[in-house]
Amino acid sequence: MPSEALQSLLGICNRSYCEGTVPPQWKVARVVPIPKIGKQPSELSSWRPISLLSCTSKAMERVITDRLTWHLERNGHLNESQAGFRRGRSTTDNLLVLTTHIRAELAVKKGILLAVFFDVKGAFDSVWHEGLLLKLARAGVTGKMLRWLSDYLSGRGYYVQLGHTKSATTTTAGRGVPQGSTVSPVLFNVMMADLAPTLTKQRGIGVSIFADDIAVWYRGSHKANVCILAPEKTSLVPFTRRLAPQGGWQVQLGGITIQEASHVKFLGMTLDKGLTLNRHVRHHQGSLFIEAQFLAQPRKPRLWRQQGGKAAPI
């Protein structure tokens, strides 16, 4: 990009930040539906929406994201149980913490760890703006940064484009963080940061958070009273060598009894009751066998010849 264009872009971004306003064009997303492989195109669930934002807006978002992340990490405003969208963190951190607790209970006679796995339904689309801005202010995000983020979240819209056909623009009704934005994952982490401290006030409760994939567990024989919203798409796995009580293990969320499962897939790893990982290994054995067969196939050697002083395939 020419230096003149870079200076113009810098001027636009500086003015946007200083005034705490975001151009209306940056607030409109173009949503392109991509069909899922092997799904019926006549069904709405067979399409994956991809949100595309202004390239100029994303350049500004990167600056905001870097500054906001630096402030949050430096001042300890994110919880240790959160690993998603953080530099130097990955799913391995969450899995290691959880499996360490499971192994500790399995090593104890009659030890037990009850774990509930769930993800937040429509997580990014249901973020409450006023609550998010309040949490940002409590985390020390004030002044120009808070004004810019407040304006960035307000008055947003999107339209759907399929081929050359475009829909009318629809507003987001004051909820959610923009899909496809670089700053949205950080804002979502801020919204979720106080979940773990709230739950772990009770003895024996543990939490693992990776974006909207959450595991909540408790160890020991004492009773725990934990209330979590959105019980949909949840699984209960009792990690223990003990026999289940009559009627099975009972855990309720929002008055709904969670169905017990013998295993669960969490952050890409299949965990079973005894933490044998047999299901996980068998699952990957099949794919590895196919890849090994492909690598073992004999390939016809490629012949080359000299052509104009250069090597060219025959």
C-alpha cells in the first residue's frame, strides 16, 4: 500500500478513536451462507453463515484488540480458567487441568468427580451490551476506549448475500458481539470472566472455560448447589469407580435433569468414565490408518528433462 494511502488510513483510525465514533459502513456485515458437506440444501441448518466485515474496520479492530488485550492481561482481569483466545493458551491447558482432577479422584477409593459439559447457545449473539460495558468499566477500560467500544457495538446490522441476490439490512437489536470481528473474542472473554469466581466460591467446584465450551465439576462427597443457565446441549459424566446409586446420579440445571452419559467429547478429546481414553484412541486409529495407507501407496517416479536450460517435467 502506498505511503499516502497508509497516512489516510491512519488519519481515519485516529479520528475514529479520538471522537469515539465508528463509521456506519463499518457496522454492516455481509453474511454469505456456505453449504455444509453432505447436508440437504433445503434445510436451514445445512448452511454455515460466514460474516464478512469491512477490511478498514478490521484494521482498526486489530489495534483496539491489541490495546485491550494488553490491559486485561497485565492487570489480571481474565480468570485463569479461561484459555480461549488468549496468547500462549490452548485447549491443552483446560484438558490438563480437568484430567488431573479426574485422575486424582480415580486414584482414591470411592473417589468421584461429577462433571457437566455444555456450551452456551448462541454465545456471541446473546451478549448483553450494557452488562458488557459495565464489566469493561469495572476492569478499568474507560475514556476513549470505552466510548469507541460502546459506539462500535451500537447500531449494527447485516444483510445476507447468496450469489448476486442480497437481502435487506437487518439490525441486531442491541445484543451480541459482531461475528467475524477480531475484537469480539476478547469482549466475550470479558463477559465470561466472572463466571468461574462465582461458581468456585463453593468448596470442591472446578470450572474450565474455552470460549463457549464449558465444563463444571465437583469433587468429594459434600453437596454442592450450582445453578447454571441454558441446560441445552449438556452432558453429565460421573468419573468414578464407584457403583452408581439407585436411580443414577442426579444433577439438575434450571429444574431440568441432565442425562447421564458414559463419555463426552470435550475440546476435541473423548473422555470416558474411567479416563481410559480408549474411545479417543479408537476414533483416531481409523483416520490414522487411512492416512498411513495413503502414504504407503507406491508413487510413479516423475521424470525431468532439460528444456531451455531449465528442468521441466516430462
